[in-house]
Amino acid sequence: MTASKERPTPRADCTVGADGRIVFDLDLDLGSDRYQDGEAPELLLRRRGAEGGDGTTVRLPLSRLGGRLRAVLPGTAEPAEGRWDVYVREPGTNDGEAVAVEPGIRDVRLLMDRTPDAGRIAVSIPYPTADGRLAVRCWLRAPHAEAGPVTFGRDGMTVEGALYGTLLGDGARVEARRAGAPDRTCRVPVTGEAGAFSFTLPLDRLVTGPVTERRLWTLWLVPGTADGAGTGGKPVDGVRISRILDDVWDRRNSFVYPGCDVGEGARAVPCYSGDNDLCVRIEPAPAPTG
């Protein structure tokens, strides 16, 4: 179903509460004559890339609020990690006829510098897609390693952060794992206490031999072994180091770090992925000019 002059494209303002709930207010009044047999309209969240079945669609009832419609995604809801596109299904139509929603005003101020209480981290951020639709980016992490300041010195890149849902124990370390090459791993010790962690990664250790193409290294915190370490007392193989506890749904272009030459004609650049995971990009160093 496509929007027309009689059926304007729905637009939603979003407000995120301190408890993580998202309130969707739509500039769309379907009118009582559009309801059939008491059926109410729904806001649908569809997980992008999912094949259908359970867990691929979240249904939120829409209620009248003056000349608008409102739906609420509770802060206790935990949609699967991924990107969820937002649609409106009108009464008397099926899911395939649902209409994509455009983004309006997004008030996400209360997401800034969140400090979760529990070890299981659930984050949902409404955002505008590149083609002008409304979507919600969701993360579910248990445990979770939240990246903080990233600084540079003679010894390499130093990262500080907060650890949720597990403890550091004997053998705690950070592993830089080369994407696509599971046998390539660089390990460095991690220190910290009271939920904080810190490590320094010598960037030149990520280079062995000539670099002719871009390579990506992902960063994982391995807590080690200690009483109570891990989820349910079980060891944790690795916790992805990410930054998700604020209002930024995609850090690739908003958090840009300087690169540094690391020898062998290579340059190392810390960066974030489209999923807000902290990485290091190794690429050929620019040719000298002049």
C-alpha cells in the first residue's frame, strides 16, 4: 500500500524515557470510520534481514491522543539485537500493506551517559535511515564492555571503559582479533577494579609484513577466571568492546580518531564499526608528497 493525498505518509515523533521506553507520537488520525469491528491500528517494528517467524515483528497497539496516535515500546522490552524498521498497519489491512513511518522530532537526551544497574544491557535508539524512514537500533549485551576514552601515546592506544555483568580475574586480557583470520590474535593485559577496565594496545604488533590492503582487527575483553566471573559463574570467552550507552546509533562518522604510522608501510586507525564496536583498521600508509 502506498501513501496518497487521502492517506498521508505517517510521521512519528519519538521520546526516549529515563527507563529506556520509547514513545511514538504519530501525526495520523485514522478516524473512527477506519476502525473495523473494533480493530485498532498497530505500530509494527520489523527486524531487518530476518526471515520471518517468531521474534521478527514487534506489535505495539496505537491509541488515540487528540488528533494523533501513540504507541509505547516499554523499557522492559528486549527486541533482538539489530535494526528494526517502523511501520503502521491500519485496521482492515494485513501486515504486507503496512506503511513505512517517517522520522519526526527525536528526543533522545535521556540516553546520554547511561549507567545501567543490571548486568544485562538492553539499548534501543530511534534513528532516521539513509532513505528517510524511521528505524530503531537495538543492542542486547550480557556481559558488556563499554568503551570510554581512547588516547594515544608512545606505547600505543590506551582504552578505558566500564565492565558490566562479569568481573576481571586471573588471566584477564584484551584480544585484538583479525577479521577473517581467526588464527591471528594479539593479546595484551587488562587491568581494573570496581567495574572499570583499562588496557594499552601497541598498534605496531598488528602489522606483520607488507600491508597492501585494508585489514580490520576487532577488540574483545576476556575477563579470565575469578569467583563469580562470567555469567552465572561460567567463564566468558570474550566480551565485544563497544560503545552503546548514549544516543549515537552509528559512530562510524561521528567518532573519528587520528591514524599513526606503525612501520612496514602501514597506518593504524582506531575506529568504530556500524554496530558501534571498537576496532583498529590497518591500511597502507599514504605515499609521501612533495
